[in-house]
Amino acid sequence: MSTDRTSQPLPHGRIKWRRLALILIPATVIMATLVGLTANGAIAASMSVSGQEFLVTASQLNGSGFEQFGGQVTGPAGTKPVVVSAIHNATLSHLCQTVTVGGVTLKLTAGGHGTPVSASNLIVDASGQTGSEAIFHNITIGQDSGSLTQDPGANGPAGGFGQEASSVTINNLVQHTWLTTAGTFTLPDLSLGFGGSC
């Protein structure tokens, strides 16, 4: 009597837990190490930019937990040097931002009616920055950018030039910026439209 092998159920696969653990544990450790190093600034998080700067102005910036160091961003035109400014908590009065898109200027304003814009873990990569006055408290200039200790804990390359302060105030801020990131960014009295300048 012949047996039809196609009608017999196929055996279920079995997981060899020891073999799976030998694969997963080293991979998990490596992943956790890389995430930790990136969060601590030992490894730069790769961030590509659009290749177009935008203008940011504010009548006053106030921040606590300030760090600053040199860095770079990469866009369609190649790699550009930037000044990286990191602020743990920041407020910006009369914020204005403009960028030209396809020959048309896009303008954003906020924080102009008594309640300033607020941001946490604000990081700005700028090609230039000016202000009518800058006031720093408890500043250290020339610190190794890989060993900055203020929150938000952004670090530059080890051996690079850095500075940090417990707080900063900049009046009449003007920044030419490639990239801005923040944990939270609150924009009271937001207005967004085409045309105009800051």
C-alpha cells in the first residue's frame, strides 16, 4: 500500500532558543552602544539638509543650558561648516523666519504678542549669527567640545573647540541657519504666508 506524502502535514519549525540568543544578544548590545554613543555626541548623527539656508531673527533669545561648537552639515552642494548651538530650554521673542522656495519667499512669525516662542533641547546649525548684545553666565570658553557638560548634552568632536554657559541672552538675534531641531517647539500667535521679509 502506497502512501501519498503530499497529504501528510509538514512538521512545524522549531526555534532553537540558544542559537537565537547567541545572535540577538550581541546585536542588541552593539545597537545599544551605538545609540548611547550617538546620544552622548561621541558619534555624530548623520543629518542631510536641503541645501538652502533660511533666515531666523528674534528680538531676544533667552536660554538655559548653553553649548556651542563647530560642526558640519551635508547637502546637495556638499559639506558646509556650521556653528552648532545647543540650548536646553529657550524662549524667543518676536520670532521671524524666511526661506525662498521656487522664487517665492515663505515667511513665518510667532511670539510677537507678549508670549514668546519656547523650545526644549533646541539645536541650531548656523553658518553665521549676530546680535546687538550677548550675555553669558558661568561661561567656559575653549573647552574640549567632546566634554561639554550642560544640558541638552550635545557634544562635538573630541579635541574640538567648544564653549558652554549656564545661561545666555542674545538681543536682536540674526541667524543664517541650515538646520534647526528641537524636542518641543511651541509657537504662539503663529502666522505663515508668502511674501515679506524679517
